[in-house]
Amino acid sequence: MLNRFLQNTRKPKGFLGRFMLRGMNKGHAALSQWAVSYLPLKKEARILDVGCGGGANVAALLTKVPEGGVDGLDYSAESVAWSRKVNAKNLGPRCTITQGDVAHLPYSDHSLDVVTAFETIYFWPDLTAAFREIQRVLKPGGTFFICCESQDSTDTTWTDRIQGMTVYRGDDLKERLEALGFHNVSQHHHPKGWFALTATR
């Protein structure tokens, strides 16, 4: 039963998925708040939160861009429904929540100021393809932001139990991003092991 529940970290669905999404919104709040302190945002920025999960980060980011907007995208239908519920009052021109794939983003070239990825890159099957797609939709000078609870790739506590999960070291992510042409890659570390990274297109 526990293992079945843990699989919902990757793609929430059904009752257990909804329970997981509720827990993620609460359990990741402190991590997200810390990480966003390293994300410079202009009040008119247009942001895409990839792997938006329960939608808490979409809601929090909307308060930081009063003249901009925040969209959410997730490949789990359950996540999309939950995120729309959490952000119901803001849905419209400033906020859309859609189901989709990070490797095929439904956005025009150079159309976004910021792309965020909170606690989600662990489950991207092709990291390089996803990074290229994010690079495509970001405006020149735009920011790609990654937030993870852990970057210890030697700790298999969760990867042994959650199918398709990979933990990446910050230096590995930096190398991959720079190889694609991202620059100004900065890493930030918390005593709890939390990790945040910003990269400029």
C-alpha cells in the first residue's frame, strides 16, 4: 500500500493521488519559499511552472507578478484538476493550467520570461530534451529555475522505492545546462540539503 501511494509522487491519480497533492502543497511550502528567494522576478513577468502538481507554487508566484501571469503545466490529469481548483479565482488571462509534456511545451519560441521546475526534474525521462524545449520557449535573457529537496545522488532511500525517479547533482545539472548554451548558472544550498538553481537563457 505504501509503495502504491509513493508512486503518486511521479504521476498522481485517483484518491491516493489527490491525497498526495494535498500533502505536497503543505509539505513543500517551506522548501519553495526558501528557493524562490533566489529567483529574481519582475512584476510583469510571464512564468510557466512545469510539473505544477497541486498548484501551490502557481498561486504563490502569482502574488509576485501582479502585472504578469503564471501558467501551470503537468502531465497528470489529477494534478491539473487539483491545481485548477487551488487557483480557481485566478484562472483566465493571468493563469492557465494545462495538461502536457515538458518535452513538447505548447508555447511559441521566446514567449516566456521564466520557467520554474519545483520537485519535478526527478521524473523527466529525457532531461536534455526537456532542457532544450525550455530553452526554446524562454526569451533571450529569460530564467530557468530548478528547486529540489535533495541533490544527493548516492542516497537511494526514495529512488529504490519510486519507479522512474532519478536524483541529480547540482554540478551535473550545471554542466548539462551550460552545454546547451545556458549561462550564469548559480547554485544555492540549504543546510537541510535543499537545492535551488537559476540559469539564464
